[in-house]
Amino acid sequence: MRFLLLNPNWSFEGSIYFGCRYPHLPLEYGYAQALLQQRHHEAAIIDAQLENLSLEQVRSAAAAYRPDFLVVTTAPSYLFWRCAPPELRVPLEALQAVRDLAGKIVVVGPHGSTTPRAVLRKLRADAVVLGECEEILPDLAEGWEKISSLCYLDRGDPVIRGGPHACDMQRLPVLNWPQKAIRLHHHQHHRFDAPPAGPGAEMETTRGCPYRCTFCAKDNFRNSFRRRPLRMVMEELDGLLAKGVEYIYFIDEIFLPYADLLEALAGREVRFGIQTRIDLWTPSLIDLLGRAGCVSIEAGVESITEAGRALLDKRCKLSTADLAERLIYARQRVPFVQANLLESQSDNPLEVEAWRAELRQHGVWANQPVPLFPYPGSPEYLRRWGAPDDAAWERAYREYLAAFSEFSDIQEERPLPLEQLEGMAGGPLSWTK
């Protein structure tokens, strides 16, 4: 069977999306392609964002390949499954361009993992994968009536079999990206200490998170904490370095202080960035982190008060003063350290600005608090409305627009309503066969 794995050319006009807008390696597709090929299927990746392909170019590539299965994702990459654009405008446009060239259409991503029936209907797909897709896709060629973690139509009615899938990280292969993908990967995610002198790349050493903060939309994908074998991590890293990569961003939901990993990284000439919780790091491990080559830390603080962190279920054992001290200590060893803040009703805005100013004096950046979007699949959504139904994304989006007049730092204009964004994809596009 021939599988075509399509990452659309993402654009975010009018969206509430506050993640990075540059291309990143689609790790989920890299794993899926390798597993499909192990099962003797043909599998190709069209990364329209990385190659900046137009819809016409995507259509031409699909026409040349003629897939039996066309897979499309609803988030830019695994890095942003937890904060994906709520609207499905971009995948809708991509599917309109290639629908008549596809065999079966399969959707993967956070939207279908949380609201599979709604995604099946909106994208007019044949099936939607719930949870992580890599180990599910190879089974589709053998018929999906017995496959778990799948939503599909049976006599016109949606059928959901099983819950979200979590991959066995011991089985996922070492990724070997083609030189072309590496050459096009100019972006070095969240790096500010130096301009790029070579390509960047993304990797993961773990998947999932042992915490359950209210704002984090991970309950239905990348949830349970799993670690990749260190041997495989280093083999993949060495392959990237051999292809000229100079900077790695580890997309781990929470990069934990594993001394064996840090010591292995310290033996390589590499610079890297991470997202973590600074309260998990001792001064000695921060020292090792700096020696290992870390040049960028995103540290989730979220609220400057203990009461605010408790409301977010952070389970943070350090005081605000201790967090500031730990961040400043890290900044003395790592060139860029950021404390991520969320808009909290319990935090005084003047106190927030004073805390940010104090950190800036020591070289630590703390962002303006970002409004909390109640993502379907997050504990916050469950607290407000219960389990997500087919209207969950629209409900959360309306609440978000009604609650805030200002959004993230990168949004200069007020976001458009979700229904309007998805309507911008228009009706079926007219393509010449």
C-alpha cells in the first residue's frame, strides 16, 4: 500500500495560535514512515510547510504519488499538539486540494484525539486516529474494523473503537531524516544566544508528563510519561550532527534532569534548548545542564503566587522567591532562560510586572502573561464543562474570545471566531483532474 503523510503549509491569520510559526520536523511522520516501511508499505512525507509548497504544488505531488491512504495532521508538529490552532482551516484547505486524488483519508492530531466525531464530519475523512498515530497507521492497510484507537464511518454512522493510543517508546525507531529536510530546516527553535550558523532540528528524549496541570491539553495524547532508550537518543543525535545540525530543540513535554543523558550530551559538540520545570532542578544538575550544551530554557512558572500555582494544580514545592532564585542561577549557566507566565485571576498585574522587572535585571526573561485557552482535553475544560462533546472547540473558543480583550504578544489583531476561520476555507475548490 502507498501512504502519503501530508503536513500542510501552515498559516495562522486570525488564529489564537500562540506557538512558533516556523517549520519544525514532523516527528510523528518520521516514526510513522519508518514503521510503515518496516511493514513493506510505501510511505512518503510531503512537508508543505518546510518546503513552502502552494496548494497547487501539493496537488501535483499527490497526483504523482497516487496514495492508497492520505494522512493529514491537524497540528503543525508534535511540538504543538498541546497548543494547536483550534480551527481546522488549514487541513480543510489542504484536503480540498487533494481529496479526489486520495484513496482513504485519515486524520491524525489533537483535534481528532479529543473530538473524533466532529473532526470526521468537518474534514469528511474516512477515519480519525485517537492519540499517537505511529503504531496505528501500519495496521490500516489490513482493514480497520478491529483496530483500536480509531473513529470511522460504518453505514454512515461514526464508530469509535477504543481510547487514545500511547506508543511504546522502546519500539519507535531511530529517525534518519533526509539531507534535504535538514538543509531546509533553517529555524533553531527558541534560540536567542547566537544567530544560526547551520541547520536546527527537533528530537524527543521522553514523551508525556507525570504532572496534570489544569491548562495542559494532553489527556488524550502524549499523556503517560515514557522515556526513550538513551542508546537510541544518542544514535539519532549523532546522525543529525553528522548531517550538519548544530542545534537541537528537545520537544519533551517536560525535560527531566536525567544525569546519564546530560553526561552523554556533554560528550558531543551540540547546543540545545528545552522546556522544563525549574523546580525539578538542583543547582548541581543545572551546572551539568549548562556543561552539556543547553543554551535555552523555557521554564513553566505560570503564576507568581503560590495560590495561583495551586489553582493550576502545578504541585510546585518551591516558593516564588525560590523559583526566582533558581531561574537566576540557571541564567548564570545558560545563555537564555525564560519563565513562562499565564494570565491568572489570582495574580496582581502590578506585582507581575514588578516580578518580571526583577528577573530582567538578572537576565531572565518572563513573558507577559498569556490568556489561558481552555483546550478540549485539558483538566480546565473538564472542570468547566465536563467531557468534550462534538461542539467542544466552538464552546471553548467562544468563551475565550468573550473573556479576553488582549491575547498573546504575537497577536496584533483580535482573533476571528472559529466558525469564520473554518469558513474561510470556502466550499469545495474546483481542481482540474
